[in-house]
Amino acid sequence: MSNSILHLAILTLALTCSVVNSMRFELKSGHTKCISENIKNNAMTVGKYSVVNPYEGQPISDNHRITLKVSSPNGISNHYGDHVDSGTFAFTATETGDYTACFWIPDSRMAPSIVTVEFEWRSGVAAKDWSKVAKKGQVEVMEFELKKLYDAVTSIHDEMFYLREREEEMQDLNKATNSKMFTFGFLSIVVCISVAGMQLWHLKTFFERKKLL
């Protein structure tokens, strides 16, 4: 019982380290809808999108098409779908940062004013299709669960190192900021003392000229 609780806790924590975004939104003609996702380096990410057919039971109209571009933090294109009603993408992140998926309706006289889009974006452990893994490998249930736990622990391990690196970067930034503030404060005191000394010297000279001292 305790082992089951431990496994459940590990899986729950792993899911917090992975990302699953599933949504439905309206896309207006002439507007661009962008969705960002923070993905770590070497993490797997997959996405699936489709235009919702406004007329159920009928083929979707050629006018109900969208264009999608997925870009890396540095603007490198990872996926581009032009005039499509559905599609998928999958890639491994080559850098850490915010990856962006932008949707828009291509310019056309027959283009609708609004289309509804369903979009699902997974990254990390959630990006793996475990049902296909189990079916392909024909593994036993225990081996399958151990594989899931191993990947969950690996994801947690990578996340901990990532957080530790971010903490070290923040500490270095704090040290550099404190050092700059100390230098600035010291220079400010020196400038204030110098100005005060010059004022005293000027007043003393002025009074001596006026023979008040």
C-alpha cells in the first residue's frame, strides 16, 4: 500500500513537471492568436490542432482553413502549416525558453470572420503516447509501469537540476547587484563629502575676502 502511494506521489509530481495544454478558442479573421509554452532543452513536445466543423455531418469547407507557425525562442521555425484544417507537429527542443504557436486565417474573400480551433500541446513526460509504447513493445504491466516511473523520475531529476541552475544564476545576479549597489553607495558618499568640502572652502574664501573672518 505504501509503495502504491509512493508511486502515485512520484507520478503526480512528474505530471507537474510536464505540460499539457488542451483548449478550444475562436480565431478572428485579420487577427493572430499566439500561445506560448516554456520548454526545456532536449524535451520532447507534440501538438495537435484542428478546425471545428460548423456543419456537423458535412465535409468541412475549403474556406475554413488556418495557418500555423511554431517558433523557437530565437525565432527558428519548428513547424509551419499553410491553409490546413488540421495537423500535428512533434520535435525535440534544442534550447530552453518560450516556444510560440501562432494561428491566423489566410487572407481570402471567402474566408469566414471567425473559426473555432481545437489545440492540444504536450511536452515532457506527457508528450509520450504510452498506449503506443505498451502495444509496440508488448511489455508486461509491471514493466510498463516501471518504464513510466523511470521516465517520471528522470523528468523530476532534470527539473531539479534546472531549478538548481536557475537558483545559482539568481544568486550570482544578487551578488553582482549587491556589489554594484555598494560601489554606487560608496561613490555617492565620496561625491557628497567632496561637494560639502568644496562648499565649505568656497564659503571660507568668500568670508575671508569680505574680511568677515
